[in-house]
Amino acid sequence: MVKSVIGEEKQLKAAEDRLSQSSVHSEVGLVIGKLSRSLDRGFVYHLIPSPPNESGEQACSIIEGESKKRGSSKSNSLCIDKDWIAEHARQVSTMLVGGVKVVGIYIWANQNAFQNSTLSLCQTVKGVAEAATFSETFDHRLLIHVSYSPRRWTCWNCSLGSNITSGSLRPCDFKMGRVLTALQTFRCTYGIDLRFPICREAGSNIKKLSDILSIGISSHAKELKGSKVLIDGNLVIDDEQSLSNNIHDVEILLPFMQDRFAEACSDKEVVGVLTLSGAISSFAYLNQKEVISQAVADIKDDIIRSLQSRLDILSDEAEREADIGTEDGGDHQTTNEKPVPQLLLQLERKNCSLLFPRRVFVPWLGGINICDYIQPSETIEVIKYHCIELMSMQTPPDSSTISEPEIEALTLRSSNGSTFWDIAIPGSSASINMKSDSRNNKSAGNTAANKKATKSLDISMIIAALVLFISILLGLFLFVFQ
């Protein structure tokens, strides 16, 4: 639990001015920043208001209660859409890079409504923490209360224990200062060539493609965690302090010939392999007082989260396409010319590859980049919409400022000898047809081989007879002339 929190003064003052000039009596949103275990301190970079829900209603409102005593003021409380705020946190977390997290929520409300809603606020904080998880174990998140009656800022540590009560809040010191200017930038281009075995135990079915990839990504995360790192060409030592320059290049050195997959599948039947290849662009941001090893951990975490985010995007689209197919009465079909419907495996039987979304970067605050993902069929306009809707940008980013370092998308390919879909869907009609064709081809091959062998034998016998006949004639010729 952090003892003190420092907020970026420029951004928080701008948020306070916006709230005070508005006519709203309550607002809830996400706190973007970082919790540093080594410094025992929290940093707040920005506050992002949660957008209206799908019904157009605000995520937070004030409920006026009845006066307990005659002549006294009414007791107000907050009505919070916890699920919607958690979903907002999940989507925003996919747009954040290493060292930048959703660290809690803020609430704009009067003191009376805040005090009467502490339990609901703690439950909201816990929902946000579960939706936007950390790779490190933190048993708390932040709750910032911006009060307008009276006007003041207060910050609380909210415990994430199983038993959430109003007593889960603990106050912590809060002040404003210059936070963003103290950040250092770490960038990395990580080339991957991952092979995920398709394993099947005796008598069991093969898992779905998304499950196979999730297991493979989790296994690679363990391998990545133990890798060595070079920063600006120098090997990183764990207790080394941060560097003086602002931008640093990171190279990751994986252990040589370390195959965790072979060990994991040693007692199972391996029926195929999926290959994921390409390059991932990654960024991380570190406070100057933190050690370099924290930047290394943030870069590695950003790479794995980026892989998982892309898989989640494909899985979500697959579910939407499946719902469309169901609504159409199951008549949804694909043609050979149409790209693979993302992870909608039951509609495809051809041997092909699957493109993952590409990662792009957008300038945000004080030199910090945020990211988003675009699929082959999408354009930059999707990124602009997400920046306005999810990150609450006042104006869409200019297209010229959006960076696309991943020119080629990550590609998932099938293993040799089997089609992509036969591996992913055991027992499918395509698999049965393939086995039948294989048996037919084998039988036809055997027949052709027998015919070829018989023909070769006949030719050999003819040649042998000719050689014998010529030998006899030559012998007679020599005998007569002698």
C-alpha cells in the first residue's frame, strides 16, 4: 500500500477547471498512472471520465434522500454503474503501454454523497482492478475524491480483499507536482517466432484455438521473464539506477534452446503445431528515481499484454460474427476469396494463415504514447474514434502523428502436413474427408508403385536375356574362327 501519491499538476488542475465549469453534480472516471513498489509511492498522470453507457445514461448520478430531521439538509448518495466502469477500464487498459496503468477511479461529488457511498465506491474500485489487472501483485488501488463542497482533493488506498466494506479505505498523502517531465522512455522491437504445439491427451479433445494460443502466450511469458536485457547495448543489472538520457533502446535476449513446450507436452499426443511470427513494437515509461529493472519488467509485461490484447480482439470479433450467423439462421457462408473470419473456425476448411491486428501508437501526454490495434480491413479513422470515446480526447489525433512501426502484421500459420482447421477442429468433416482421401491416395499410390515395380522387372529380364544371347553368339564366333 503506497504511502503517498503525486499527481501531474497541469493535467489535474485542467480536470478540476473542467469539472467546476460544468453543470454536473457528479462524475466518475478512471485514474491513469503508476504504483511504484520500490518507491512506495503512486503517480497520477491523468483522469479520464467514463463515457455514457449504451443507453445514453451517465455512469454516475446523485440520489437525493429524505431529511432525517426537520430542517436538516437531505442525505444524498451516489448511484454508480459498476459494470460499465469496469468495461471502460478493460478497454482503456488495452490502449496503455508499459509503466502506464489504470490505478483506480476518481469521483466528483459533494462530501455528503461521498461519505454515504463509500461501500459502493469500494466495490467499483475492485471491479476496475479485476478488469484492468496488474502483472505485479498489488492488494490495493486508488480512490480520488474531488469535492466541490467544500473544494478539495483527497486520496484513499482501497483494499481489494475478499470482504469489501466501507472500512476498506485508508487515507494517503496527496500532492501535485511535475510528474510527466520526470519520465524516461524505453522502446523495443521484439521479434517473435513462437511455435504452439497442439496437444491431446488420450481420450480427450483438442482445445479451441483461442485456448491453445492463451496457454502458449502464458508459457512464453514465463520464458520472457527470465530473459536477459540490453539497454543501449549494455547488460542490465537488477539494482542499477535509471539512466540520464530520456530515450533508451531495449534488446531482449532469450535463453538459447530453452523449449518449455516440449516439456509441457511430453506426456501428451502432439497432433500439430501453430507458428506465430512477426515483430512487436513496445514502449515503457519509468520515473527517474526507479531502478532500471522496473523498466525491463514493464517492457516484458507490455509485450505479453499486447499479444493477449490482439487475441482478445480476434476472439471478440469471432463471437460477434457467430452471433450474426445465428441471427441469419445459420446461412452465413464464406467464399474462398474472403479473408479468414477471425477465429470463426467452423466456417473455413482451407489451408491458410491468420493475420493478427497491428499495433499503432498515438501521442498522448507529455511525450507519452498510447496504443491501439487495427485489423487489415480497418483504417486509421477507427483509432481516432477510440481516442475520443475511450480516452476522452477533445480533438481527434492528426493522422500524421499516428505511428505505425509494425508494417507487417503478426501472422499465425498452420503446421506442415495438416491444414490449419484440421488441427483446430478434430473430427470435422474436412478432417474425415482428408483421412479418407489420404487412405485413397495411399491405396492408389500402392497400386501405382506395384505397376511401376512390375514394369521395371520386365525390362530387367529383357536386358538380361539380350546380354545372354549376345554372349552366346560371341562365344560361337570365337570358337569357329579359332
